[in-house]
Amino acid sequence: MSDLPTPEQILEELADKTLEQIARMAPVAFDDAIAEMTRYHRFLLELSSTPSTDGRPFSFAEIQGDSWMPPHREWTGQYRRLFERAAERIPEDGHFIKSLAYTPLRLMKPSSGQILSPDVVKKIVDLEPMMMHMIEAWLTKRTLIEASEGQSAEPRLALSGSDAKAYLGILPELIGSWESLLQKAASIYGWSKNSSRTDDECWSTYRESWVFLWQHLTNTAYCLAVAVWNEDEAGADHFHEALVRWPENLRIDFDDLHQFRHRRLVYPDLLKKNWHEALAQVEPLCFRYDQSPSPNQVFSGIISGAHDDVLLLVSALLLHWSIEGKQVSDIGGRNARAVLRRERGDEMGSRSRSRVFNFSSTFLDVLRLEMAGERYSEGSYARDLDQLVNSLDNMTERRVVPGRVYSPSTLHDRDGLGLSIAAIILAAHQEGGDASLSRGVETLAEEEEFLPEGDQSLRKCLQEISRLKSVLEEKPDQIFRGLRLLTSESVPDLSIESIMETLKTVETAINSVRQKRLKDRDVDATQLERIRSAVEDALLKGPSNLPFFQDIQIYRVSNLSEASPIDREFGEIKKAYLTDPPMDDRVSNFEEFFASSIQRETGIRIWRAFDQRDRTLRTIEYGIGQEEFWRSLEPLAHQTGSSPVLLVSRASEGRVIRDLRYERADKQGNIRIEHQPEKAKYGSYIATVNGIDLYGSDFENRVAWLFSGNTLSNIQYSESDDESHCVEVNYATEDGFVGQLQLRFSEHLTWSSTPIFEIKIEES
């Protein structure tokens, strides 16, 4: 008895049946075949779907094993062959590709009405870029070099007459099917029933839909980038317009757009919160006397902001391709300009400008990107924006030879778009609209509590302004190239000075607000306590730079009269480091810096005290590599007591022992050299010779000290308060910006009475 076929095998067989109808040029039979295939695929998705323990959509088909990929990825992979074969048939019959364009729409609504899991939704929505890659592959194989009358051939790609007509015939249907999928969001996620739901329930439907909407929006941008990269003028025109008008396919189900006082601070990360948490975060962004926004209005603000972000990043990336000369034509720059200005076709088929392009709005949009949150946090919106740039630019990666190592030629995140962002900012500045910018930025800076990351958001804005100034100063020629592509009429004079003054004014406005806030803000006691605690822990661990002192006992003692007070001051410490939250970027081991400094200084202080102790002078007339030296040293080592230590010149006697250690046993004679790994972690440890631990130091040649490793018996620190703290910390500043960190503690050293010998080595 043969095994039953797997779902993958059945779906592959249905795909083969559909391919056969394309080969036969049988559109009616094809429609039946693709309908049967998508019905079975939809059945598999429905069968695999189930709510997770927290009620979120989940699919067993997204489970991945060591030897298999998630089943739903194999299922969607079957459509690649269909798209490729249907694209090849565009000149003969565009029906096949137009019908396949509705595949995501057929799959997104299972018959039971169950919401699909986010990972499954992403793969379904990714069918559109998959199809566009197949279409663009067909298009690039059928392009010609176009030559204008009376001119030589130009590097501009164009389809032949019949192919161009066929391609233009299918584009509206492709765009229409893609936009129809977006329009179905209301029914897929049940928005139409929100009028009878509570605010919590309405918000939940919007939260569930975000993965689908973000994937659809970014895939629309991706399809535009695919068309631009392949020099597809017609495809770029259609997808650029689809991207510009993208929100209009959702507006029918939303209230009027709420007028937020700071609309650019409404980010998609709100969707990670429940409605009450989201409302508490968004209410301060509204005007004082307005009613609280509804879930519809907040979600509408999120959609509007995300759309603005994608348009700006896509424009910057397309312009980046043109500035860097990645394409033979200026199609990237032209489409960047069209997207920035929200240009769209009118009823007569010509383009009309639908939005004023000005500096103030554009510059604030750039700052919004910088304030989007933590870019390296998995699942954050800021990371999503970086991944968008990465995925769009990844298609431009140069071809490589297998087996060779290459550095990537594409962008990993938004940082690589600095040149094109600067060109966009300059183009907007040429058209004016910056009168209210400084006041708007100053108002934003004054309300730190509303920013996603507080003062860190402002620091990111200042860093972006600094980058823009650097690019404008260092690369004016490349910026001029981008400006020429973005300017509608004759290219204006490249006036860097004017925009630099504007940027400096904005920078000054932000800094003045931050400096006033910093001056008025108190040093945070918690920050000081962290430093105090780190320093105290370091003291109680003992010095790290005196490994030859062993088994030191360290105590806290109350009212220790013998202790000597020690004051240590660290100057030029910014107050901004010590506020809560910090108002300046500091190193991750900030507290560790003070702790390690005090620990190192403790070792130096102990060494100086040890150096002042009496030493008994002895002379040994043999070299340290001779047996007689160690026989002469033995009685002295017995006098020092337990754990004898010999401190020698690292460069002279230390080298002799190291060399002798690698000699044969007969060369070493009765000198017994051991290597103890637990002591080897200290760089100054050399070896253990005849039971004596040898350490290297910066002694002069032919001088060594012999003493017990237990010479320092204990260190005592006096408790300074009722909480048994032995370290006090204080911060003092005169100007309110920079000051001194002051540490105080009392220390007492107890030494044993064992002798210390200073050995003079006089080798005959």
C-alpha cells in the first residue's frame, strides 16, 4: 500500500495542472484550475490556524524544524512557477497574469473567517513582489536601446510596440488587484463591526491588522523600487501613484483625521499596548481642549505617519541610486521627486502636484525618523524602517563570483542615505517654508516627556543635524547632482550657506532648551548611589594590581580611629551623565570607570606603604639561574614564613627564569620550576621555583625582594553612616553643566611582622 500524498505534493500537482492550462492557452480552464488550487491552499491555512494561549492568531504551518522549512512557505513558493509562466504569456494573453494577481486576495479570507497568523499573512502579501520580479524579468529580456530621431542611441530601455501595448494593458489590472486587497482589510479584520464594539475591542482589531497593512505598504514601495531598478517607466508610474494614494483605500472606514498637536510623535509602537495604555500615551499629544481621540483616530494617525515615513525613505533611496550612479538613466531621481511631491495622474492622464513641498514639513519628517525609537531592538518600528531600506536596496547587490569574499555593496540601514536626505532637505529649503520651523522644534524640545525616548530623542535629532551639516560641507558636488534631479525647473544656485544658517538656528534652539533643563535639573541620587556602590564593591574586593599579596582579609569596621581619610576627586564630569534619565550619551561601563580607578589607586597606595617598610639587605654572589642562588635563598625564605614571594626585574632575572623553564631537565639541575595556572592569569607571574612564587616588576637589574605573600594581613574600612557604607559620594558644580565627583573613605592597613629581604645579586 503506497503512502498517502502530502499537502505539499497535492498543492504541487494542482500547480502543475494550472501550468498546463497556461501552456494550452486555455483561460477558462485556467481560471477553474487556479480557483481549485487556491481553495485547497485556503483549506490548508484554515486547517492549520488556531488561537494561541493568549488569544492571538497562530498557525501550525509556520512551525520550522531542523530538516524542514515552515510548510506555509513551501505552499506559497508554488506560485513562483505560475507567475513566471504567466509573465512569458503577456504578449499573447494577459489574462493569466491578471488572474494570478488576485491570488493574495483569494487566500487572505478563509471561509471560516479565522484571522491568519502574522507570519502567514506576510508570506501571502509577499506574493505581489514575487509576481513583479517575474514580470520585470520578462520585461528586461524584451527591452531595446531607444534612439531619438537624429540622435545616437541613449542608455534608455524601452519595450517594442506590441509588447509595450500588452504590458500597458495589464498594469491597471495588476494595480487594481493589489489595491483591492488593501480595501478588503476592513472586512478581513472586521472593522465594519466596530461601531457596535467597545474601544478596547476596536483597538484590538486594528492591532491585529497592522502586520498586514505594514507589509502591504512596504511591498507597494518594494514594487516601485523593483520597477525603477529595472528601468520600467510604466511600472514605476503606476506603482509610484499607488504608493502616494495608499491611505485613501483605508480612509472610508475611519473618522476624520484627528488634529494632534504633535502628530509626528504618533508611532506604530502604540499598537503594542492595550487601548488604555495607548490612550494615556497619546492624550498629551492632543490640543488641550480637544476631546480624547477614538481608536479610529489614533490608528488613522499611525497610518498617516507610517505612510509619510515610507514615502520619505523610498524617495531618499531612489535618489541615492541616481546620485551614486547605480543606474544608466535618471529614473530613480525622477521618481524620488514625484513621490516627495505626492504627484499623481489626473483624469486626462497627466501629472498634477497634490502637495506643497516645503522645508519645515520635510525637515520635521526627517527628525521624526530619528525619534522613532531604538533601532536595534527586535520588533521596534525604528528597526522596521531600517529593514525596509535594507530590503529595497538589497536588489541592487552586485553579482559575485562564488567562493570569493566581498564586502557588501548595499545599505544595511538608513545611515547610508545621508547624502540623499541632505539633497532632499536642500531642495525643500530652496522652496521656502521654514519660517515657523525653529519655534516648532523649540516647542517639541520643551516637552521632553512626550518624546519616545525623552532627551535621547533630542540627542538623536542633534546628531542628525550634525550629520547633515557635515555632508553639506564635504560633498556639495554630489548634493548638487541630487538637487538637480529634485528641482522642477531650472537648477537654482547651490546655496549651502543659507541652509547651514537654518540648521544652526534649529540646533541652537534645541540646545538652549536642553541646557536650561539641565541647569535646573537635580543630580539623581540613584545615579550617585550606583557609583558609590560600585566603588565600595571594588574596595572590598581588594587591589587587582598586587597579585603577590595573598589571602588579604578586608573588613568594614565602625568607628575605626586608626583609619586615614582618603579623598579622591574626578574632575570634568558632565552633570548630564548624572541626571535621570541621563541627558548625554555615556559609556556603558560608566560606574566601572570610577570603580576600577579607585581599585588601581588602592594598589598603588598599598605598594607605596609597602615600599616604606624596613628591609634587610642581603647579598648573594650567584646568578638567579644557578643552583647556588636558590640554596642561598632557602634559609631566608624560611624566615619570611608561609607563601614566600620573590619579586625580580621583569626584563633581567625574569627573562632568565623564563628561558630556563623551557630547557631540558638536566640543564635545570636541582632548580624545580613549576607553572601554576591559577596564578598565571596575572601578567606579572613568572613561575614557582623551589616553592617560591616569582613575580616580575620594574626593578633595576640584579635586585630582588623576598617576603611573605601574607605580609599584608588585612585592610579595614571605616563605616561612615548608619547604613554601614564605607564610601561617601558627592557631586559639585558651579556652572550647572560640568563639575567634580568627590569620593571619600577611610582606610587602615595591617602588616605582619615577618621580615622583608632586599637581595643584591652579584654574580661572579
